Amino acid sequence: MWSLYTANMKDMSSASSFGWNPEEKKAEMFHRAARHLIVRSATSNTTLCGFSTLRFETEISYVVPERKDDVLYIYEIHVAEDYRRKGIGTFLLSLAEQLGRKWKMNRLMLTVLLANTTALHHYAKQGFVIDASSPNEQHDMFPSPCATAEDSSGNQNESSRQPCDYLILCKLLSESATKEGT
Ligand SMILES: CC(C)(COP(=O)(O)OP(=O)(O)OC[C@H]1O[C@@H](n2cnc3c(N)ncnc32)[C@H](O)[C@@H]1OP(=O)(O)O)[C@@H](O)C(=O)NCCC(=O)NCCS
């Protein structure tokens, strides 16, 4: 998993505001709260085709800042180069979504670099939107948080947001993520 992560992300992370910090990243990826979905080749059990790393967490509610939402955060999603564009990334996202719904999480979340256009296409196709907590609140590939959610959330407003090189995206999984008082 670490080799695949390094092959996929070392250059992009190094060039980003996150930087490349292997020790910190390993501690995050293999944290005791991390859960991994692993896709292996049907013909070679030792070949890792892709994986996703998930954590069940709480985040400030999409709608009511005093409230916490239960979220399933996708920390990583990676497909090996030879196996891309075959639906594995979509499969991993749909499994994460099913898990989130099964455990009654309010939303599925992830962070993506603006430079990662392949991943941006992937998430746009899967119906992700910009999360109310995202430092960048607009991108032409994604719907922004709805006005009511933004107004009542108390999250950062446009003028206080700093330009940065990533987006926080989400997919709402339950009604309570969009309505107050449920
Ligand atoms: C992003 C990633 C996980 C997608 O995995 P994948 O298995 O290739 O994705 P899928 O085959 O399920 O493709 C789903 C959709 O994503 C989009 N997509 C995937 N690769 C794309 C590319 N190179 N260019 C444009 N769109 C692309 C397409 O809309 C595609 O649907 P389509 O094939 O019907 O057009 C994979 O490219 C990857 O591992 N990249 C490196 C690691 C990474 O960036 N991870 C995300 C970190 S936030």
C-alpha cells in the first residue's frame, strides 16, 4: 500500500502545500482508526490493484455548526497505473458509500488537490459537491454548498477564505445532513 501511495502521490504532494512527509503520512495511513478496502488481482493474489483508506469521524455539521455530523472520511483512494480506467476507483467509492450508509453516517468526505485533475473528474462523476468546510468554495466542476447550508452553518464566509490548492468535497448520505432539527 505504501509503495502504491508513493508511486501515485509523491510528486504531486511534494509540489503542493501539504508537502512530502513520509513518516507523518505513514502514521496517518496506518493509524489504529484507519480501515482499508483492498482490491487484489483475481489472477495474482499478491498484486495490489487498488485500495482505499477510510476513517469514521465527526465533523462540524453541514448545516448547524453547534452540531457534529458523523462522517466517513476517505483518506486515500488509489489505483495502480496498469489497472486504471477499469472501474476500480468507482467500485472503491461505491463501497465507501455503502459502508457510510450502512453505519448511518451523515456524509462521505475527502480532500483533493486542485492539481489532481484525474481525481477531480472521478469525484465529479460520482456526484460529490464542495463541502461547506472547504477553503475553496467554488470550482467549475462541482456544485458549491447550498446557500442555506452556508448561511446557517457559520462556517467561513467567502471573504475570510484563503486561496489554497485543495478542495474538501462531500456526498450527503442522509437527510439530516441537509436539514436542521432532525
Ligand atoms: C483517481 C483514481 C482513483 C481513479 O481510479 P480509476 O479506477 O481509474 O477510475 P474509474 O475507472 O472508476 O473511472 C471513473 C471515472 O473517473 C474519471 N476519470 C478517471 N481517470 C480519468 C482520467 N485520466 N481523465 C479524466 N477522467 C478520468 C472518468 O470520469 C471515469 O469515468 P469513465 O471511464 O466512464 O469516463 C486513479 O486515477 C488514481 O489512483 N489516481 C492516482 C491516485 C489519486 O490521485 N488518488 C486520489 C487522491 S484524492
